[in-house]
Amino acid sequence: MRTIGEAAAELGIEAHVLRHWEQVGALDVRRDGKGYRIYDDAALERARTVLKLRRVGLSLPEVTAAMAPTKEAAQAVVEAKIAELESEVAGRQAAIVFLQHTVECRHRYLDECPDCATFAREP
């Protein structure tokens, strides 16, 4: 059993973060007879899962949904996040291609180059 301070230290985060996660429903923690939060191994593992999901870009509402009791509900959230990240990666890859072209482009201004102008018009 750990106090909130001990759990936070073990996770490398501040205690207020754990309180916030609990407040928004991303983490459920038992309390002792005096109302103090008690972090057993299971609670600490759930907190680690929340931390991992936050680090890969899930919002707290997404984390809460991803930790749903049914695997299907959790998978739907994760699959949606994967699609979002893949779209973001594709957008960044297109930005890299555009920037690489501008470095190599012989035209001084983007609107003078047909390729640059095409890239610039794309959303």
C-alpha cells in the first residue's frame, strides 16, 4: 500500500496529477477509513496505464474510454487514435517532402515554381 505521494514518486509525476486523473474518472482509487487515497499494486498498475496512454497522445477522456470494462469499447477508442496519428504522420511526411523540395528548388519564390505552388495549395 502506498500513499498518494509515494505512488506519485514511483510514477515520476506530481500528486496533483493523480488527484486530477481520479477527479475526471480516468483513475479509481480506494480510500482508507480516514479518507486517504490508498494505492495498492493494482491501482498503481492502472495509474501506469493512464500515464502510458497519456504519453502516446490520448486525452484524458480518451484514456477513460480506453480503460472501459469491455474490450470492444477500449479497442474502438484506440483504433480511432491510431487513425488520427496515422493521418498526422501522413501530414508531417507531406510537410517534409515540401520542405525538402523548397531547399532544392531553383526558384526564389514559391509561387514561381509549379511544384511549390502545388504543394502550397494542398490542405
